Amino acid sequence: MKKYILFICGHNSWRSQLAEVYFNTHNTNPDIEARSCGTGLKWDGKINPKVVELLKKNRIDIFTQERKYEPKIITREMVDGAESIYTMGCMCTDENGVDMIWRKVDHDFCLDDPARDDTNVDAMFEKFISQIESILKKYNL
């Protein structure tokens, strides 16, 4: 089974999807891939349309890739099987406030939720992508 890193956020429709898609698009290491999940779903179980637009603007079309990208709910198996875990800066808890990660997080990006305020999406994207690129370097030696 292929190793994977896991990007987790609240709804798996924005930041964690962006991280998963960007990592997998630029990854050159065949032994690892990125996956993402969230503690709940939004946007009728679809990726936020603004993410799709932002990726297209940066020449990444998720609909032409062989891998299907869609929001997924976090499971214990996903967390337990991950090589590394990265959170986006949101609370990864269920509706009762129970922690949904069950183990140490390798890095928290501490990103604002662009779904709340999307006025600076391009600047957030640039900052975030530079962080994803540092993770890519770690796995693509």
C-alpha cells in the first residue's frame, strides 16, 4: 500500500483539498501521495467552487486528472495510516467538541478560513503554496 500524508480541516472543501491537489499534482515521488479529509462536509459534499477556480487560474484542472477529488469525512483508519498529519488551523473536533485526530499533528498551518473571508484568497494561496512546496521537498529528495 502506498504511503500517504494527510491534510485535515473542518469541511474538507477548501484548504485541505487545495493542499491535497497541489501536493499530488507536483509530487514526483511514486512512493507517497497526499490525501485529505474533514470533520464535517459543506458545499453539498463538493469542493468549494472558489478552490476549483483558484486551481484553474494556476493551471491545475482537477476534473482532467485521473484521481477523483472530493470531500471526505475523517476516520480513525485515515489518521492511523498516515505517514504525517497536517492541519489547516481549524479546530478538528466533532459537533460535541471531541478531538477527531487521535494522535500528534506534525504541523498546523494556522491558516484563516477563506470561506469566512475570501477577500485575500490570492495572497493566502501564495503563502500556503510555499508551505506545501516545503513539504514536497521533504518527500521528493
